[in-house]
Amino acid sequence: MIRGLVVALMLAMTLVMPGAVGAQTVAQPDLPKEALTIVTRGGVRHEFQVEMAVTEAQQTVGLMFRTSVPDAGGMLFDWGTPRDSSMWMRNTVSALDMLFINQDGTIRRIAENTVPESLAIIESGGPVRATLELAAGTARRLNLRVGDTVQQRIFVPR
């Protein structure tokens, strides 16, 4: 357990400390993409192709240094099992909407128009299976709300 915490701390330090050996300074290559659908309370379906961030290294870098996010794209952070999710925007140059998603695929919380480069912590408000990052303004444009359903292979519907 302690070894895992030390490794995670070292990885985080190399990603955020200026001048650190191996410091992250560019966007990671595109990750494998999968289909994801958001179904609104009115039954409207919105289709996306999202990058899947499943490893700790992929999740640590996320969308850092990406200059844009496609309208029908984004990144899904799969936490594996429900847990509290805390995100930030360090080295993220594009504003984002963050959707925190329960194990059953329902949206628990939406953080709209997050501030690029901010160190403010953005919390899920309880255990979630995944966090979805979309281009800023997507939630408003598509009228997404807490309680809407995200369909993707990782979620187990009620």
C-alpha cells in the first residue's frame, strides 16, 4: 500500500513540477475510443466517441495540453469501481464540462465550463464509477441534467 502511494506521488510530481525529470509538457497521444450515448430525461439521444482513460498514467494526464475537444468527443475516466472523484484543470488549456457518473450510468453531478489551468478541486459529490470530460458548453447546448443516463459498456443499468 505504501509503495503504491509513493509510486503515485512520484508520478504526480513528474507531471506537475517544472523541470522535473520526465515532466509532462505535451498532450498524450489519442487513447482508444469507444461509443458512448447520453439519453436525456426527454428521451433525446446524443452519440459520442470518447477516449478511454483506464490506467493511472492515462488518467493523470487526461486532456492536459489539448487545445480543443471535438463536439462529439471527450474522455471517459473509468475508475473501475465507484469512488469519490476529484479533478482539476492544471495544464488543461481548454475549458471543459465534467460529468460525474454513477455505477448505473445516471449523472450524479455536472461541473460546467471549468476554468483552464485552475488548481481548484472539482468534486464528484459522492462515489462515482466514471468522470466524463466534454468540450465546455456541451452540457448547456444539449440540455444535459443530473439524472440523465449515460450508456456505455462500463455502466450497469438498474
